[in-house]
Amino acid sequence: MGSKWRKVKLALGLNSCIYAPRTVEEPSPSTTSAPLRSDSVLGSPSTPPSSSAYSRLLRLSKSGPISCKITCAICLNSMKPGQGHAIFTAECSHSFHFHCITSSVKHGNKVCPVCRAKWKEIPFQSPVSDHPHGKLRINPIPRDDAWMTVVQRLPSPQQDARRQTTPLLRVREPPIFDDDEVLDPHSEFTEKRSATTNSSSENFIGTIEFKTYPEISAVPRAVSHDNFTLLIHLRAPFISRVQNCCETQPTLPSTQQNLRAPVDLVTVIDVSGSMSGTKLALLKRAMGFVIQNLGPSDRLSVIAFSSAARRIFPLRRMTETGKQESLQAINSLVSNGGTNIADGLRKGAKVLVDRKCKNPVCSIILLSDGQDTYTVNSPGGAGPRTDYKLLLPVSIHRDSGTDFQIPVHAFGFGSDHDASSMHSISEISGGTFSFIEAESVIQDAFAQCLGGLLSVVVQELKLNVECIHSSLQISSIKSGSYRSSLLANARIGSIDVGDLYAEEERDFLVTVNVPADESSDEMSLLKVKCAYRDPLTNEMVTSESSEVKILRPETTGPSVVSSEVDRQLNRLHAAEAMSEARVAAERGDLHAAVSVLESCHKVLTESASARAGDRLCISLCAELREMQERMANRSVYEASGRAYVLSGLSSHSLQRATVRGDSTDSSSLVRAYQTISMVDMVSRSQTMIFGKPSSKRSLRATMSFPAGRAQPR
């Protein structure tokens, strides 16, 4: 009987193994797999999942084992009998396509993708036959020795309890990551980009808009005014809706079809031991959302790090096949080991630096729930270091002097992450830092960031200001985290703004010393212009210059500060108070930190903007109150206060939306700088989480003027 059973297993290929190179110690040849419960024999490969497959899985996530018997939780396709697909039923009663679960097992996943139960009986799929007469090749020899698979003997139940996180698949990475998938030369984006080179790009995204506002409209002729404030307001062009770059609206003329720049995105995700359980499950779901919302011209690579980093998915286009393969790679992740953030960032940067083809937009998303346990201490062992630049490869430092920049959008997950480190990483690279306090918010946080990255309409933006009046000089340029400079005896200034998302706004304050002037009734102060790269046409666009003027009458009445200037002064005042409070909290004086925030809150509530009901001022006041509560004592500050303050500083210094606390909740007052594209993507995420159509009102009705955006003038 035993010999017959062995023949049956050989016929099904259940006793096969994968070839291991001679340079690696080979495992015992006695490795076998346990008996399987399968409803049919091996069938043909399934078709790739549709673009809405992932949403179908989320809608079924609460329907229990019955739903999982209808839909495969890996490829998300139907599992009806008689369709030519083998069905594997696991010991936990969940069913999957046989070829899907064997692919998942090959990547090291030994738990059920649905209920996370540990399996004792694990399937192995035999290699597909390439013999001309259909005979099975048990031990195929790989053609490329650079990529090898090491198969370990399956552990016994006792061993499995001790080594439950040991992956089966180990891949030796190439020395250079130049194996990125080539861009499609026939994609709709490429064709339209070529077409727009010979036509006006205004048909697609329009041009950037900027306005200027003096602090007050008139200064008496005989009076000089030092530190006179001028506001420069920028607004990026509008995209009606974030969508895949190859999607179009058939009802619109071809010149009005929406088009966006495709993205090269690298996700660097923490899979250390602390990410086990619910954290890793929610991370996988969030990554699935990202994958399903990328278009076929976008490319994605995944770096997973624990004690060391590994590239589990190279830079590939997110076609239907690419999405399916990346989802399988994500599903294979297991948590174990320490936290080596620096190694993960090095690998992530290497993917983008080594790539042979480049999409117009590139970025890194970094997520970690712990502290870097490998590079955070100083070489001398004198305790934590303060220079976090060592965590970030020099190639993507914003101040490295090169034109090549890769912003790292860092997400600190939970109460144990190193907020100072993550904030510094984002600040050095030009990205944002977000604080994911609740596990359930991780997908919304990724969605908000993705909504921005999929709507980049301006790149390499540089703003230039020049004094017109011969006696005028620039005192200061308040640009937050954006690099500014003064030249020619402080008569010429510039600000490097970089990329802008659709409808994003930037406000910069320039102070000048206005001299007395008896010669005219009007004085021209500054000339403002900007230049940027259009990512659709790859051409540089230069705007027409605009002059800032004030009246110089004999006498003036009571001065009324411009409401636009007042609201931006409030923003700067709040950001400075947050920074000062953080310094006080770090030296252990929480009482002083709370006093600084309380004083700023009082000033803001008494400002003209607050009396006028300005949404930005309301948001700032709510944020200051929240920070005071998170500085109630040292333990609260260590758990969440530090991360909350740093995320707020990141947001206000860049004037870009970050996640902190419940800021993705529609009822939250702390929602500064969100764009319509971001709100739309968060709404999709929240709809998919609950598995039913959103009950929210129209986005444009509820988010016509998000906090931090200028209201109609």
C-alpha cells in the first residue's frame, strides 16, 4: 500500500523539489509534502484578476469562510467547480486555487491568508512540464544561476512552533537593480506626451496661478515702514479627478481628457517581529489598495526590511499581471527579526537610482513601527545619535547638490516608533512625516499620500522675486522647509518649491523695508515670476511677471491688515509655537511647552481671521489644543505627543497634508492642506474598508475649501 501511495504522489508531482545550486548546501532529498485535500487535479492557470478584484475581496472580508469558498483570497477570482482550476481546501476549511496557494507557499507563507491559521499540511506545486510529450520534469535546472531558490525541509509541528516565521524563499539579489520593466512606448500617456510637445499643454492641466498681496494697501509718503510684509500665493493647475493615466472620459473631447504623469513608487515596509498579527494584516491590505489604484503606466517595487532588507518585488508596471504578481509577493510577507531602517532605505534608493527607465514622478513610501536597532546608536556607544542623515542614502539628500531628488514620505506606526528619526528622514529628503496612531488608519494614510503622488502637475518649481524700487531691500523670506536664497545685496531672492500636486497651494511671506518717498502717489515694490517643468510635456514653463504695488498718499486712515496676509501670519505663528513647545518638551519642561501652545492659541482666537471664521485658523486652534492634551505628562508625550507635534510641523513647514491623529476622519478639524485628489482617494479607501458605497455627501460639497487652502477671492 505504501509503494502505491508513493507512486500516486510521484504522479501528482507532490514529492518534487526545486533545484538548489551547488554553491549552496543542499537540503535533504527526503523532503516530501503532506497529503492534500484537493477537489480536482492540476488545471490551467487562471486569468489575472480584474482591476476591481481587490475591492471584491474587501467586500467579502466579513462574510466568513463561505465567501472564501466562492472567491480565491489570493487571485480574487471565482472558484466554481468545473472551470478547469484545481481547488485546494486547507485544514482551516478555507479554499483557494491550487496554483495560487502553491505560489504563496513558495514565497514562504505557511499560514492561511484569510484566518491566519498555521498549516501543518502545506502544498507544493510541481513544475509545469516543458517536455514535448507532456512528461513531467521533476527537477528542472534553472537557466540563470543569479536567481536561485533554496528549499528547506518542512519542519515538524514541534519545530514549526519554534520557527514559524522562517521563509522558504531566499533570493540572491543582483548587484545592480537595472532590471526594471521598460516603459510602454505605445501607452496612451507616451503618445499624448509626444502630441502635447507640439501643442499647448494648457489643454490638459493649465498653467500655475500666482497672486500677490501687500500687508496694507497704503503707506503715507513721509513714513518709512520696516519689515513690511508681502504675501505671494501660488496655486497649481486643476485635475478634475485622479485616475489611471490611460483612463479617459469618452464624453469629453480628446483635448480635455484627463491625463497625469505616471509614477515610479518604491514602498519600504517594516516586517520586523513587532509587526506580527493585525499590524501585518492591515499593512498587506493597505498595500493591496495602493496596488489596485496604480495605473498600467505606473511602476511599483517593494522592499521589506527587518534585521536586513530584501527586494521582494522589482520595479514593474502595474498591468493586470503586474498587480497580480505584486499582490502575491505582498501576501508572502512574514514578520520576524529586528528593525534595520537604514538598510531598507538604501535598497529603496538603489532601485530608483539604478533603474534604466524613468517615469516623470518618483517617490519612496517608508513605514515602520519601531526604532532602528542597527544604526541608531553612535559608533562610540555613547547613546542615541542626533544626526539622522546616516539613515538616508546621500544620493537622495535634498541638499546634496544634485538635481536628482527622491522624497521619502515616512509613516510612523503606533506608539513605539522613533518619531524623531522618521521626521528627520522625511525632512532631509523633502518628503512628509505622518503619524499613524490607530492600526485601522494605515490604509487611509497611504491613500492620502497616493492621492497626491498620482496628481503631480508641476515639477522643479522655482519662484523668483526682485526689488523694483531703487531704495528697496528684502529683509527676509519666510518659506518654511523650502530652500530660499538672497542675492545682489538682498535685492533678488528665490525659493525652490519643487513639485506640486493638482490644486495645491503655497504661500510665502517676504518682508521688505519700505523707505519714505515724496515723489509719487504709487510705489512698485517687487516683481514676481516663476518657472517650472510641465511633467506631461517635459518642457520648462516660465510665467509672466507680476508687480506688487502700494499707494503712497499724503495721509491714511486706520491701517487694516489684509485678511490673506493675516491668515498666513497665523500659520507661521502657530508653526513657531509648535517648534518652541517641542524643544521645551524634549528638555523635560512640559509645563513650559503647554504654556507656549496656550499663549499661541489665545493670540489666534483673537485674530481677525478667527473672527471672520477662517478655516485654517480654526484648524490651527484645534491642533494646538490637541497638542496641549498630548503633553499632559511624560508618558503621554512619549507615546503620542512627540509624533503628533512632528507630523504637524512637517505639514505646516511644507504646506502639505500629513496624517496625525484622526485627521483622515471627515469630522476632524485638523485637515490642513488636503487637496480634492487626496480627499477622493481617502474616500475610496474608507468605502472599501466598509465594503459598501460611501454614505458621505459629494466631495466637492463637503470639501469645497479644505482647511489650509485659500477660499475664493
